[in-house]
Amino acid sequence: MSLSSYYRPDHLHEAQQLASLVEQLRERLGAEPLPSPQMADQLEDVLGRLVMRNQRWRVLQKLERIGSSPEHIEAIRDVLSRLDAELLRELPVLLEQLRVCH
């Protein structure tokens, strides 16, 4: 199944933006060491939420496959949407901090 089958149309763009930011973060982290323990803590927090987001994504996929109730599916989509919005606010800031520190 494609991304568009799991996301509402208004959320698909956010998911694609998030994927792009995560890729940028991956590239930056692969190229340079972390500049400070505080940055490491921030990164650990963001990565933990990305893991949680991916777990909820898998739950959504499973609910879709088994034909769960529309209300339950929508509740998971709402959780994903809120988590994505948080990450979309925080990842650009983290990327900029990493850029400035190097």
C-alpha cells in the first residue's frame, strides 16, 4: 500500500516533509560528531519520538489490514498527525543547531 492510503490528504504532505527532514538528519549525523552532551540529549529525545511514531505507523497499517473500526483508525491517524506536527517543528531547529555548531 502507498502512503496515500494510510494518510488523510492534508497529512500526506506533512509525512513527506518529515521523511525529508529525517533523511537530512541522518546525513548530518553520519558526517559529523555531535558537538555537545546537550545536543546528544535533544537528539535522543527526537529519535525516541521517531521510533514511537514508526511503531504507531505499524499499528495503523495493521488496523487497516484487519479492517478495524473507522473510529479506531482515525484515532491513530490523529495521534500520528500530532506527533508529526511536533517533529516538523523540532527537526528543522535541531538541524539548524547542528549546522551552526559545525
